[in-house]
Amino acid sequence: MTGRPKTKFARMLVRFCQVRGTTLLPPREMAAFRSYLLLLLAERRAPPERRGAPDWLEIASECGIPEEAMLQAGPGLAPVVDALAREIASRNRGGQPARGRSAKSDTPRPNEHSRSPQDPETEDPTPGKRGRRTGQRAKPVVEFPSATSEHWIEPETFADALRLHMERHADSSCHLEKVFAASGHSVLMTTIRQWLRGLKVPRTASSLAALDLLDRRYCLPTGYFRSKLPMTDRSPSAKKLPGIGPAERRRLAWHLPHDFDRRPLREREEILDWVQRVVISGATEYRQFQAAAMKQPYAIRFPEFQSKRRRRAKPVADDQLLTQEHDPDLVGMVTDAPAHLSAEMADLIRFKTATLTTFGFQRNGVWGEETASQKVEHFGLMFGALAAAPSGAVRGFGVPLANLTFGLLVFPIVWDWYVQWRERRRGFFTKWETDMLAVALAMTRKDTGWLRQTPSLGDRLKPIPNLITEGDIANVRADWPGACDIFHKHARVRVREIERVARVHRDPFEPILVILEAESPLREYLKIPQEILRLMPDPRRYPTAAAEAVRSFLMLRFGLHLGLRQKNLRQLLVCPRGQVPSTERQLEDTKRGELRWSERDQGWEVFIPACAFKNATSSYFGSKPFRLVLPDLGELYHYIDVYLDKHRRVLLRGATDPKTFFVKTVKAKTLDPAYCQNTFYEAWRLTIQRYGVFNPYTNRGAIKGLLPHGPHNVRDVLATHILKVTGSYEQASYAIQDTPEMVANHYGRFLPQDKAALAAQILNRVWEAA
């Protein structure tokens, strides 16, 4: 902008932007926003609105400002936008016609005082009327203008391609605005100029439709300009999916082609079915069962021990827990545990996790934080099944919440109902039922079982119709150790019976089978981080999306280099260069590892004390810490540095730093930027959905036949790769910090043909020498 604004209101706009606006947006973005406001004032064009409020996404698009920055600054900029809207409405009501651009406008369009060499020559306006410039008559709008040349060197970027073909057909940005308007498309000249300068690219459905018009106008192949656009994280067609909620539309947006809305109905239905079945659900039988089961929640929650990310259920008053017939919680839902059941759970967790056993008690083994959280969830599922309504979709037993107690676990009939309920729900028995019975066996074991040492639980027992009677309760109270002995003997028999018929429902190798069967599993999996780099968003235009992509890249690369379990990977701390790293004692106290810069090795080192591992007592560690210097391969160090210097701050957005290397994207409802077990799994699975699973409709995704999976599968890839190359269970165990026996038991079923091939290579050398 040159010169001083000529009206008082225009000067007020400039003053606001100079004083207050610079505290909300960086100087460059603020200058673009100021020019945009002055342009609207000059043209007497009201700011775009959505539902009675400024449409910040449209304003961001018009100004070439990142959407995230504009949405964050929007509340502070709203007063000046509202004032501008009132001023324009007042001027238009005054009877003066709304003007377009004139020589005496309040201010010129952004940057128009100096025509960019990237913009084709702009034609002069039509002469004849007083006050307008004189010059050549405007070029008429024709459907197919003639080209000056039929041969060209194909440009790589969208901006270069648009500039090339506009010059070939002598089109200016001003003339294209008229062409679009004549065809019913609203694309402003300023927007076209921003396309030419590479400040922004078409993303909305209307802008993409305008590109299709250009394909026809310049006689180019259908989708030519769309193919030049950088990869984005959404399809504009996702907004038009009927009957699909906003959350599911956001999940689908990445996986739909840009021309989804232009395809035949049958093909659109085929694409949606494929995406929902293969990408979202995972296509395996287990994933389909899991997706259906999630629609019928039935657990009892213990909020003080479980993740707070899930929605809390409404508390239930004691007077509501009266009878089975009137209990309002006998429905398929997730509800908080009553106070007495939470107190019992707290007693169990304290018994199994405390450093020292409570005086008078004995125990065998201690639960870590992850194990304790898992057991809380499993018992919540059991009590939830008992409490669910018999007539509902879950088909539970209908036990009132007031009658739920850990004392019920000494009754064999309760466990028989539960394991058979799970068998009816799933269709067969699995190892899950035997694992739960194993926990119950430990809890009733002589001398060390928690249930056996807590006879007071019998005092809370109440009769439950068709399950336990007053007589059953009296017998248990009279001889609590005897009741534990009876259950212990019964549970041992049940474990053997279920183990005989149990089936594997969730095959952990099924999602990555196409990788494990490849000649080089590791090289095959590396295609996924390479795909992330290929589709990397522009960090200047999409800073948050670029930061998330770099985080996904580093997640996979760290997993492939380190072979760590999910817990150790997500809890990995970071010490930036130039700072003093944590001592081994400090890391042992927190049971976490750390990424730090090693001056001795001149590389990024991962240091994890042995006590931080699940199998800390394994012979692999020998009480020694895990230490590995990451190799500087495939731009790994470059992306570590840029992630720590820039992208990690973008993800945190000023929130309290948890000091972990990987952090979540902080949003309005984010309570903790650190990952938990569930959110880290979801982040990994989302990465595989976007970059790993090949999508034939968008040509994104690295590997055909791959299915979504979690971080633990990387360990399978590493172990299987080394087995295929060396045939050594011992060397494979080194890659995943485990023992050869575990590797042989877990992966031995995969490689009979590979073992034979390795042996044949040695024998064949004799023939080659002969």
C-alpha cells in the first residue's frame, strides 16, 4: 500500500492494524489482512460471513494467511471486521452505487502499484466514461481462446503451470475473473494473482471447479491443474456426504479423491465402502468385531485410575440404585463405578503396586503402572457385563450397581456366567478368558492372594436372583478361606478346558502379512516414511499439518531403528543440544529413557535404563541400560533437528511442555500434550491409514495389501527381517531387546521355507565351486 488513506474510516482501519493487529498476527500476515480490509472498503464489499459471524476461513483464503493463524487471531480481529461491515452497509444504504475499482478508490488492491512479473499483462479498462482510464477496449470473453504455441516444457508446480497456460492464451488475472464470472464461478482477481505467486492454492470445491473450467478452456487433459496441486489433508467433496456426521467426514476426507463428487453414484458408494471397510475398520475379522462391539459400550469406569480422555458418565444417586427392575443403569452404556466398588479397586491397586506390602499381608509379584491400568480396564469390563441390562443389546445379567463387589469373584457361578457370556458374544473362547481366570487364581492363591486375605469383602455381598442366594452368601462368610479353595480348584479346571478349545481371534501378524512375506520386510516398511516425505505439506502454508507429518515420520523411523515397545517409545524424554542430559539415576527414578546429543559420538543417542523395560529382568539386559546412537541415514538427523527447533513448538501451541520427544497436537480440549497408551496407538494407526495403506482411488499410500496397525507391529517387522537374512533367533532377539526363546516361540511359525532357503544357499556353494 502506498500513500495515506484518504478517508477517516480507512485511517481508522490502518491504525487498528498497526496498534492492535500486530499483536495478533505476524507483520507479513497483518499487512495482507490490512490490504484486504482496505480493498473491501474501496469496493464497498461486505466481509464474508458464516452464520452471522465473520467467515475466518474464507478471509484467510482471500488474504493468503494460514487458517490456523487466522482462526486463533479471529476473536481479536472481530471488532474491526464488524465495524467494516457496518460502514459498508451504511455507505450502500446512502444511495450511492457500489463501486468496483476506480482511479479514486480509497486504496489500490494489494501490491497493484507494482505489477508482478509473474502475472500476465493486465488489460486496460474500457474507455469512454468520465473519471475512468483510457486505453484499449477490454478483450471479449470466449470459450476457447487460441494458443500462441502448441509446444511447451511441462512445469512442475501449479503456479508455474497456471502462468504458462495463461501466457499461451494471452489471459490476464483480470480477464480470467470475468471468464469465471461468465461461467458462474466466483473467483476474484486477487485470488488468481495469489495462485500465480504461489501464496496459496485452490482448496475449496468452488475453486477446484474453476480449475476444471480452465482444463476445458485450454484444451488440457481432464484433471490437469488438479494434478499439479500439492497434497492436502482433505477432500472438499467430504463436506457433501449425506447422512455422515462431521467426525466421520473428517476421517474420510483424506481418503477421498478430489473429483469424488463428480464420479457416478455407484462409484462413490464403492469408494466409501472400500474406505470404511479397509482403511477405517481395518478389514480383518477381529477389527470388524471390534467396530461392532464399540457401538455397544458396557463397562464400569474407575475414573481415578483410568485415562481422563474419555467422556465421564453422569453420576448416579444412591436412591436410584434400588431394585433390578428400576435401576436406570441397566442399559448398554459406560458408567462410573459406585463409591464402594471404587474403594475396593483402590485397595487392590494399592496392594499390587505399593513398594512395601501392607503390614499383615503377603503378595507374590508387583504390578507396574501399565499392568495396573490394564487390569482396571479388564475388571471394569467384567463388572459392566454383570450390570448391563439382560434385555439390551449387551445382554448382561442385570446386577444392580449397589450389589457389585469384588466379593462376587469367589463364586464359581459368577465366573462361569462371565466366560460363557464372552463366548456367546464373540462366538468362541479365546486366550483372553484364560488370562482373566489366571488373574482370579492369583487373587485366591493361598497365603498371597488379595481376595483370600480380604474376608471383609464377604460382608458386602447381597443376594442376586438367579445367581447367588442368601444361603450361598452365608456359607462363604462362614468359611472364606474354604470358599477361596473351592474357587481355586474350579478355576484351574476351567482354564484347562478353555485352553483346549480356545481360538485366535486377533492374529497380530494379519495387518502386516504382506510386509512379512516380502523378501526384505524392513525395506518394504521403509516405503511408508518415504511416502510421508513425498506428501509433506508446505510448512509455510500448513504449519500444523507439516508438524504432524514430521512427527509421524519420526515415529516410524524411531520405531524401525530402536525396536522399542510402545511404552518406551512414547515416554522417551528429550534433552536438546547444549543442555545437560539426565543422569542414569534420574531416569531410573522415572523409569523412562531419553534422547540426547552425544558429543563423544557426535550423534543422537537413545539411553534407557533397564528398569524402564517390561522385561527388565530378562537376560538380554543383564541389569545394564539400553544405549544406541541413531544413524544419520535418510535425513533422520535433519528432521530431528527441524522437529525440535520448530515443529514441536507448533504442536504444543504454548501448552506446558511434558518434556517427551513426541507430543500431541494441542487443541481446545487437550488437557495433557503427552501421549497415553491409547492416543499413541491411534496416532500410529492414523499414520498407517494415511501413508501406508495404498488407496487405488487417490494413488496415495505406500504398500498394496497393508492394513492399519499399531506400533507393536514394527517389532515383528524387525525380527522377521533379521530371521529372513540370517536365520538366527539370537540376532533377531537383539533387535527387539528380548530372548531367542521368545523370538523362536513367536516367529518360528513364519519361516520354514526361509530356513530351508538359507541352508540351500550354503549347500549350493559346493556345486558352484565345482
